[in-house]
Amino acid sequence: MTGDLDRDFPEDLLEIKKELKKKSSSQGSWPKANLTFAEKQLVQKIQTRTNELNRNNVTRTQAYYAFYRKHPDIKWALLGHMVSRNGGWNMTDLQGEFLSKLLSLAEQQQFFTFLERGNWLIFQDAYPQFLLYEESLRTKTPLFHLLRFLHVSTFMETLWNRYWMTGDQRIITIALIINEQSYLEKRVIRNKYYQQTVLDTIHFKLQDLLGLSHILFPYEMTTSGHTKLLGQTLRHFASLEERINLGKRLFSLLLDHEQKLCAWAGSTPHTGSRKDFWPHLFNNIRESLPGSLYIPQIKDCTLTKNGRRLYSPVLENAWKNVEHNEAETGDWFEDWRIIDYFQNSYTSVNGEIRDEYCKSIEKLELAFFAKKALHHSNR
């Protein structure tokens, strides 16, 4: 990140920088303050509502979209909705056609726990911010001093207050991207359990190597009835900088195609199955015969003649709801230089991802076929 030179910052970031520099000295703690009875009630109401909607990936994903429809100025809510859809697809993939046979039951559970914890954590941090913003609009009074009582970073208190004054949608969206990825960093990415069971495993490194960590944005139906895809690929999941930059690229794509993405999301309920966007290739009912020798049948994301669609279950049939331990406390914000991520925003991003995604499916199919063939030869 760059040095401490005011001339490095555009005018719209200088005031944010000054405020964050003051807060840097707090070293990750929230200042103490007394709440009025009404404020305590509001905090409790927000926590209760967030918990109600944080049951599973489907309820979270729907909640993001519903909030965006009420408050389309908060672009991150639509971005969060689309990324959360991908989280659900990744979860059900673990029980789907290929990965359910390539991973052991223990590995499937570990990967799911990793994905679910991250999805749950982001929602319980982001959604209270949205509800507090909504209440601020209703009362015509900024209430962002209450964020600390919802265990939201003081970084976001600064940025929400700034948004209240300026209405700068780009700044608040990038702030939310920075916040959520920084929030995950210590709680998931650097968590020893997840490092040992997921991030350090050969399967995760293989996924990273093959570029299987695609974020897909379905957005429009073709004349042939297939849904078009936009997206980006995250190649280094463990890198905070890479995840933030990915979020910024996805935000750029979203701005270029916002109305089409919103229309697709509104007309396609999220189930967790990849059938939601490609029913020509995926089905939430298993079509393959158990125990039969699998023959490769996918080319350019199209089935061969008489090919069976790939099994992609809905979330409720793949995984039960999880009772989570409370989120780890503490403010991730310590260094004001995190503001550097506001710079170098992407003005135009090539969102072409269909071919890369299709090749990834073919690689998974090939790995699955090789394992099944080896199993049959050893019988």
C-alpha cells in the first residue's frame, strides 16, 4: 500500500483518511458509551431480525435481494445477493454429481463448514448495517454510532456517516467490500481449524490451481433458452488483497449490467441448485444410474446425445441448517492505510467467463471419470 502523502489521495478520500487516522490508535477496541432505552430496543430488534434471516444460505441470499429492491442505492446488497448465490452453489456442489465422489464424507463436511461459516459471518455483520441504515432513513437521523453495539467495525461507522453526507455509492460499496473481506480474514482465513482442514488440503489447492473458484453472474436468456453468464475467477482465496480486488471487479460488472442482473435475480428464486441458471446441464434430481460406469458426456457445457444432466441438489436436500457459535469479537480495523483499496477502481472489466467455467466442469468430469474407471478396473 502507498505512503502517507495527502497528494496521493483524491479530495473525496481526504476527510475519510483524517477520520480513520484518528481511529487507528484505538487498536481494535470499541469505545464505551451509554445507550438510551430506545437505542437498546433498536439494537435488540436488529439482532433478532438478523438472526431470523441468517438460518441458511437461501434465507440470507433472499434477504440481500429484498433489501436491494427497497434500497437500490445500496449496490452491495445486490452484489452480496449474487455472490451469496455462488456460495450456495459451491455448498451443493459438494453433494453434487462429481465432488460427492471425489471428496470423502469428512472432506465434504469440512468444506461445507468452511463455506457456511463465511456466509453466516458476512450476513451477521452486513445485514445489521443495512437495517440501521433503513432506520436512519425512517427517522431522518444518522444512527451509525450504534454500529459498535452491533459489533460492526468502527471503519464502517466512519464510512456510513460519510455516505449519509455525500451519497457516494461507489465509496460505500467499496467500503463494504473492504470491511467484509477484512472481517473474514482473522475469523476464517487465518483460523487454524480452517487452514488445516480446508485451506492447506490438496483438494483446495487443486481447485485453486485449476481456477475452479468462479463467481458467476447469470443475467440474460439467449434465444436458444440458455442463460448468459458474466463473472470473474478468484485464484488465490487466501489473499485479502486478491479478494478485495475481486470484489471491486465484480462491482464494476454489476454497474454495467445492473438492470439485467436484477431482473434475472427477481425472476429466478435461489434454491442452491445450479439448475437455477442452467437447467439444460443440471438437474436437482439425480439422473445417472448408481454404480454404472460414467462416460464423459460434456463438451462446451452441452450434453452429448442421450447424455444425462448433472446432479445439482437444492440446498435444503443437501445440508441441514447449522447452529453457529457466536462470532469472534474484536474490531479488525487497525491501520488507516486500508483506505488505499479505495483507489484504482475498475472502470471496465471483461466479464467473459463461460468458456473458462465450461473447461473447469470438463476437468472435474475427467477427474471423476478417471476415478470411476480405476474403481471398475480394480473390481
